[in-house]
Amino acid sequence: MVDRIRSLLARFSEDEMTVRQLVATEASFDVLCEEYHRLIELLDGFDQHVKRLEQLRALLEEELLTRIEGHQPQ
């Protein structure tokens, strides 16, 4: 429960008291908080994958350019 509230408060910090009250009193709001937290975790995971893919792309482009520039026509 703490993680999902933390995720929500990171986005809506100015409404902390209201968020805490809604979590404590409305089950449907708590469910939305859980969904929001899971989405944030998924996006964070995708961000990490995207960064790794961008690094791989840069390495491949560097290798391709090295070969293109070093190519001797036959």
C-alpha cells in the first residue's frame, strides 16, 4: 500500500491529505491507486529497455559507419 501511495503522491504532492483520506475511505480510489502504481512500474521498465536499445543502436551505427567509411570499392 505504501508504494502505490508514494507513486501517487510523487505526482500529486500538493494534494497529499486528500489522497490519504480517499485511500483510507474509498476502496475504488485505492484500486485506481494500485493500477496507477503498476502502470508507473511498467513505464519505468520500458524506459530501461528503451535506453538499452538506444545504446545498442548507437554501437551498431558506429560499427556500420566504420565499415562504410573504410570500404574500398572493388
